[in-house]
Amino acid sequence: MRKSGKFITIEGVEGSGKTTQCALLADYLREQGIDVVVTREPGGTRAGEQIRQILLSPSNNALSPIAELMLFLAARAQQVAEIVLPSLESGKCVICDRFSDATIAYQGYGRGLDLDSISQVNEIATQGLKPDLTILLDLDIETGISRAVTHKREFRESKDGDRIEKQDKEFHRRVREGYIELARREPERIVVVPVTGSIKDIHRIVVSLVAPFLVKTP
């Protein structure tokens, strides 16, 4: 794998503002003349978006944790092969709304699946690719879930949130703890940004982290 572009991921619990910050960061980088590709997980590709519908639909509550894991990995494998790697190989900066860390946090810490097994299958799905920089937006779960559900109601996507958002608070607490543990283990790659202040405030922090990173020499 010959990668010349930079791969940035933004992670966080439900309602932490990942999607908004991905879009704002992409706009900023384009203003600086940087070629940017923005994508999301699960999704990004035609197959990935179809898998996303299965994963998030409240009608699929019977999905087992392992089935859920495999669906996320299938969407990721397709996205890496179809979008992420080709973009990086052509020198573009890729910004992804969630990536492999989310699987460890949600299916590992949240669902209780074996972390080593998840790491092994993640390695296959990503072809060994890891983000160059991960920004973790940290927010308390009560505020996050409330924001996520309100957003979906405003955009008429759902009245009560998707299948993941509707999990109990204990699940989301474990997910948040999983993210924090990942950041503790990989402090050079994962930077925790507390979600306090306005959207613009968070954006300024994100830019301050990404801008010097992009001009670093190998």
C-alpha cells in the first residue's frame, strides 16, 4: 500500500457533533487548497449505505452482536477498497466520520465482544490501514443522546433515534469509556476534544490540531 495522502478520522459518542465537524473541517481545508474527500461509516459507498440502513433501522433489533460486527466490517472493507485507499494513494486528504476505533468502542466495549478478535478482523477489513490522526469528540452521554434524537426529529429521520441511539444508557456509557481507553493507549494518534462551547469553538480547536499536522514532513 502506497499512501501519500493524509487520513483523518473524527470519532465520538452519539450527538457529539462529528458530522458537523467533518463538514466544517473539509470546508476549511478546501479553502487552503487541499484536495479533500469526506466519507462516513457505516456508509460512503452504495453497498455501505445499504448496510447502514440495515444496521440503524429499529426494525432490526434482533441483530446479534456478531452479526452487527460483521455488517460494520463489510461496510468498512468496501469503503476502504472503493474510496479511502484510492483517494489516499492519489494524494488526497480523507476525512472519515468514524472508522475502526468505533468498532472497538461500540462492538467491543459496548456489546462486550472480544477485543482481540475485533482487532484481528478490523485488520482484514482495513487492509492494515490506520488513521494518521483521530480526533475524539468527548461528550456526556445524556446530552449526546438528547442532541442526536432532537436532530433526527428536526430532519424527520426518526422520532426516537436509530437502533444504536436507542440502546440503554449503560451501553452508551461503556462506549464512551471505550473511546477514552483507546485515547489513553494511543495518545500520539488520538486527541480528545471535550465538547464544550459552540460549534465554532470546537471547529477552531479541530483546525488547530489538523493544520500543523498536514504540513508535517514525513
